[in-house]
Amino acid sequence: MTVHAPTPAAGCSEPVVQRQRGQRAVFCGLTGIIWMHRKIQDAFFLVVGSRTCAHLIQSAAGVMIFAEPRFATAIIEERDLAGIADAHDELDRVVDQLLARRPDIRLLFLVGSCPSEVIKLDLGRAAMRLDKRFNPACRVLSYSGSGIETTFTQGEDAALAAMVPGLPAAAQSGPSLLVVGALADVVEDQFRRLFTELGISRVDFFPPRRSTQMPAIGPDTVFLLAQPFLAETARLLETRGATRLAAPFPLGEQGTTGWLQAAASAFNVAPSLFDAATAAPRERASRAVARYAPQLGGKSIFFFPDSQLEAPLARFLANEAGMTITEVGMPYLHRQHLAQDMALLPPGTLITEGADVDLQMDRCRAARPDLVVCGLGLANPLEAEGLNTKWSIELVFTPIHGYEQAGDLAELFARPFIRKSRLLVELEPA
Amino acid sequence: MQLTVWTYEGPPHVGAIRIATAMKGIHYVLHAPQGDTYADLLFTMIERRDHRTPVTYTTFQARDLGSDTADIFQRACSDAFERFKPDAMLVGASCTAELLQDNPAGLAMALNLPIPVVPLELPSYQKKENWGASETFYRLTRALLTPRAQGFVKPEKAIGSRPSCNLLGPTALGFRHRDDITEITRLLNALGVDVNVVAPLDATAADIVRIPDADFNISLYPEISDVTVRWLERTFRQPTIRAVPIGVGATKDFITEVVKLAGLDPAVAQRVIPSRLPWYSRSVDSTYLTGKRVFIFGDATHVIAAARIATDEMGFTVVGIGTYTREFAREVRELATKLGVEALISDDYLEVEARIAELQPELVLGTQMERHIAKRLRIGCAVISAPVHVQDFPARYSPQMGFEGANVIFDSWIHPLMMGLEEHLIGMFRGDFEFSDAATPSHLGAGHGSHAHTTTAVAEAEPATADIQAAPAEHASVIPSVTDASIIWGADAETELKKIPFFVRGKARRNTERFAAMQGVGLITVETLYDAKAHFGR
């Protein structure tokens, strides 16, 4: 609906950023629960919301979860709105019911939603009250995953931010490194091995796999963001005295090396040691990505806004896979956290912050890119128009970080091309 | 507040989207916050639709609240009209926008668009998806037909022309609606009846206006069409066929009703190709189906139909039925009474799971939710009702209605069951190492059960937390009963129980415990086990 004139970020070799407002075809922050509830294995996420919220999470999760999930919705009903039932009493009753059923839960998140925010249900107060009752058997925290406050991956930011004030204070005994952002366990293990080889032994990951293993932080903590959507978490860590290391995000060989280098510099790792530790995996990552050069080289790609991972992904695809970037749509652009990635993007790359999905569809159809990265609601319709697509959500639900996943990341983008080249059946005209 | 793990139905505005998406040339402007667009993927991914859903969501954010959300809605309406040029527009609010009270109806009307604009009042905190679909179909039909209702005179029919009817109720995301319509249209054509309009699926606004031209209506999916056909009865004096043709007997009843209402010669029924189900059920291989204990859950229409097929056409024993459709709870309760079981009227997945665990059926006929429950409890399951997932929209022709539908049902219900001889062999040679609990029926293959995901492997399966059939630890001398805390199993009885094939073990356990409770036995021994077997039979 509103288009702001493109403005160069700074200087003419930088990406060009245009801003839009209009209909957004994105998930809300509640969706983050789908990966967060698997990452923290003793945590439970209780959405306080409507039937829509419950339906959203199960639809986004594919309802294919074999075991009972560690999330649920306390569905607000007419009697809660009409004031017949006191919403806080009702919530206490639901939490009692839930914790009686799942005594193994050690950390309960009350997750705010659009309706709970519009009716101004104070979940922060509810969390404090319930925490008093259940702590230490179970801690109770709250955050908002509502669509009016958060877009998709910002739900993880809000969940992590809710945990920061409760992190234990570190004894001041020399520097330690904190890696911030949910990563697949296997990726964490790989990074931990690399940091050990670099001589950085005091490394913690946040969020932890269990809520009882919260990392201690303090003025001696330096942290690396593993994900580009953690604005509030980073801000709160800084208020606790921790220092963010500026780095590109660890996607692909270039990004991972830059990210590790930021830690190496902070810990005064000798360049020779850094080269020795990273040479083999760097070479492996480049070789793994090169396998997909035939499919990806010279192809154009268009990103619809989704996760805020778009800028580092575009950087990886342009610099390591030889793709041409048509447009990088991003729901939000955190210029400070993404400064290193932005600087590595090809000059003049077009970034669109915000969205108007209909206008973006028009631009995409006009540009006819070789590959479109978009949400699940748009993928099949665009395929039916003859465009190749990649579901953006897969990039959030797949281990893509670090050297050993660089090839997997390239493969995700190559697969639509490989698939299309295999299929000899033609679509019949409708 | 209600604690909900999984939900059978979405909110009512998702029902409205099912109507808009089913139709052609209808656009829905939905006042909704960012995130509510998730509903699109139900259609594009689960149903593999190749077009965007015809919905414009206002996707307002916190910064818009209190200032200009009404303005955003109004602009969304005029933009959608300009861009999509619909023949009619639905306008309404999702749960969050309902709280804002921006009055979408008034805002849309103020635009004076040159097309019918139909406001939808769908109370999100009281009603659910099927109600929303039904209400939307009714409101839209009523709005489009009201101009014809005044002094309506039915058009003269040419002499010798065939009787005609409308097929009402099929929607987007409906369980096998696409193929049901094809099947029932063929059946009606064979009888000599024309189909005037199918709606809402693939109908335009102009098609809706033609509804009164038909001689009668067929309410195929009462959850969606019942309110509308009642209005058509009152307004246009169109009678309704209410027999739902799922199963051989029900299809015959349906044909009888059509023949009678259309004034046809009963002999036309012979023109319809009959079902193979009656012979398949009588053939000797089907002996093993006798008395299989089934639990049935889903929407009311499909549950009622499935119960009749299960008892009269397959020779099963129905041990429990239930529905999440509260609107038709009475019908399901009546049927339960006839079957001598207790109806479960609930949309609480946990309650359904508990009932299935307690009843230990040999086959579950349900929705995708019951498929999960059955998988965890290691019971065979066939899907008979929405909500369903991507694998329930098969590429092949697979209706549920009509005689071909009965063929499809026969095949898909017996697929998860052990075949006759296989069951005997396992009974005789249960010591064979490949007949272990982990072995699935051979015809299902080793990979059975790992269904495709629409998204990705987001959630790794975690160890089942409530696998009630899980074998107890070997060293335990006694284990508590599942159904009665005052009864325990002796180690020898437990070992003997494990020799029973896993697919009937749950039933044997339950029968033994029931028998022990009846006899006042506190400790179950091998004797108790076989006493119970003698008492209950197979």
C-alpha cells in the first residue's frame, strides 16, 4: 500500500533498501514454538489465545507429531471475555491441570497472543504469581508471540529475551563465549569442537538443551549471534554487561569463517592456529557447495520476506554459489546486526523491508526469477505459474549453519532445479 | 479457558475461507492480524491447490491499533475489489479483529461497491469451523437469492425434460468432496436426473442464483448445507433429499428417495453399477473380519454412515462412537443407544485418546487425530472424516459416496488389518523371532507409519510417553493393571500375555482385567488369563 522511495543504505556500493507496508503473508511469532519446544527438552509452551492460535500451531507443525507435544493452547472463551470467569483464575486452573499432567516440565512459558494482548491480559503478572507457587519445581516465564507484536522468528527472540533476566551472574574469572540462538544439537557439537581447537574452552549455548543448564553471564561474557532475528535478546544481554561480537552469520564457508574469526579475535587466537583449525572444514565446505554449482551458478533468485535470514542467505548464494539476487524481501532489517552481511552483498542488491504481498507478487511475476523463496501459501500457486520455488520455512527447520551444513544449504536451493530436470511428465493445460 | 493440545476444527473464519476458496469469483476480505494468513497453507499445501486462496487479510499490527485499523480494513476492501474484480465479496473479522469492534460490515457497505457485499458475523469465541462454513454458505446464498425470492415463480419446464437437482455442501478442504461429487453426479445421471448446480464447490455467484431452478436439493454434507437447504425449502418450496449415500445400504436408500421425489420408475435403479462390497464381505477371506471391534470418531455425518457400514456391511462390532460435531450430537447419541454403546461428544483430543485406550478396539475409524492416537496405541486405523491431512487427498479417484465409494471404503478399512491367514500363522507360531511386537503386518511393509510431512521433519518423534501396551520391565514381579488400580499382574501371567500376538494383546489384557474385577481377583495368574479367555471367547 505504501512504498517509500529506495534509499541507499550508505554510499552507492551498498545494498539499496526500499520499505513497504501492506498485507503480509507471514507467520506470527507463535510459530517459533514448533522448534523451541524441541530445543529445550524440559520446557512447555502454553499459548493463551484463541482457537485460531491453536489451529495455527498445529497447521504449521503439520500435525505429524507422533508424541504428545510440549505445547498447548489455553483457549479463551466467551465467558472469559464477558467477565463471567476471571481470566487469571481460569489461567491458574489450566496451569494446575497442565502441570499435574506433565510433572516432568521444569520451565513453563505463558505465551501471549493477539487476543490476549488486545484484551490486555497481563501474562507477566500471571507468570510472577505462578512462579511463586511452582518454583523451584517449575519456573514460569512469559513472552508475547502475537502477530501484532512479532513476525515468525521474532517469537524465538521474545522467548530467549524472557529468559535473559533470570540467567545466573557469572563470576568474573576471565572471558567466556556465549552462542545465542537455537541451533540443531549436531551443529552445536560441531561448533564446540571448533572452538576447542581454537583454544576457546569456555563456551555456552543459549538456549540450553535443558532449562536447568542456563548459562551464567556477566561483563566478561562475549556473545555471538547465531541467528539474525535476536534484536531484543541481544539488547538485554548487553544490559547484563555482555558484549556482542560483530560478525556475519555462520551460513556457508564465508559466513562461518567470518563468524569464527570474530570469536578468535576476541580471544586473541593466533592466526596460524585459526588457519590450522579451519583450513580442512573450510575446504570441505567449499567443495560441498561446489557440487551444486551446475544447478545454481548464474541463476536468479527472489526472496519473499519471511525469517530475517534472507540477507545472509542472499550473501551466501551470491558469493559462494554464483547466483544473481533479484530482490531480498525481509520482514525487518536489523541494520546493526546485519552490517557485516550487508557489506558482503553484491553492490546495489535490492532489499525490501516490510511487505505488500500483492505488489511483491507483481514484481516477482515481472522479473520471472529462476527461483523464488516464499511461504507455503504462495509456493504451489507460483509453481502452477511455471516458477521454481523453495519453501522458506524449510530454511528455519533444517540444520544449515556452519561448515558441515554448507553443502546441505546449497542443496536446499538446488533441489527444485534437480527435481525439475528429472521430471519428464508435462503439466496438462488446465 | 479450555486446555487444548490438538483441535478438530479451526475457528469459524476458517470455515468461511473454505467456502470462498471452494467457489469461483468470490473474494473474502478478513480483518485479521499478521499471522492469520497461515490458513492459506491448509489449501495450498494439504489440498495442493494451485491458486492463492481468495482472501485479503488486513494483517494489522500493534502500531495500527487504536489509530487506523478501520481505515486499513476499508482500504483492503477497495484494493481487493480493484485487483481481483470479484463477483461478490465476503467481509468479516477473525478472533482478534472481533475484539476491536471496527464494524467491517458498515465499513464495507460505506464503499458502495458495485457488487454484492455479504457481511459475516462469526463469533470466534463461541463457534467453530464447520459452523462458520455453514453460516457463510447460508449468508451468501441468501444474499444472492433474495432478489429472486420476492414473488418467486418456478420457471416452466419443457415437457419431457429430466428432473433436476442441486448438490449442496461440498467445500474446499472437505474429505473426498471432489470425488464424491463426480460419483453422485454419475449416479444421478444414470437414474435420469440432471445436476443443476453444485455448490459451494466450483460454483460462481451466478450459479447460486440458478439454485431455485432445480426440482429439489440434495443435502450431501449436512454440517455445511443443512441451514441453507432449510431456507431454500421455506423460500423456494424446494424439497430436500437428506439420505447421505455413504455405504451400500445408505446409497440404496438415497436412490429410493431420489426415485420417489423425482417421480421416476423404480426400475431405473438397475441402471446404476452396483458395489462389489456385498460379495467381498461374503467371500470367505472376509471371515476374519467377523466381530472385529471398531471405534468410530469424526464428524457426525461420516460417523453415522461408518457405523452402519461397520455393522451391516462388514460384520464388525462397534464398541464406541463419538463426534466433535456438537450441532448433530443428538443424532449420534440416538445411534449410540441403538448400538448399545455410550456416545462420546467431545472436541477434546485427550478425552478421545483415553476412550480408545480404555476400549482397546482392533480398528479405529477416525480423523487424522485418531490416526495419531491409534499409531501410539499400535491399533490399525482408517480415516473416515475431516480433519484430514495431505495423504487423505489422494491423486487417484477415491470417493466415499455411492457404490464406488463403498468399494473404496471396503479396501481402505481392511488395509490396516491383519489378513486372515497371516493372523492364524502369527497365532500358531508366535515364537518366531520375526513375529515380534515391532513387526507390522507384512502387506504394509517395513516403512508403514512414516507418513509424509507437509512441512518438514520439524518434530522428531519422541518416545511415546503413554504407550499403554508397552511391555513392562522383565524384572518386575508384579505390574499394576491398566484399568483398575486394585488389580496386579503376576509375572507368569504377564509372560503368558506377551505370547499373545500384539494386535490382540490389548484386548486380552483388558478382558482379563475386567474378568478379574468381576471375580474379585486381586492378582492375575495364568489361570485367570485363560479363565477370562474361556469366559469372553475370542
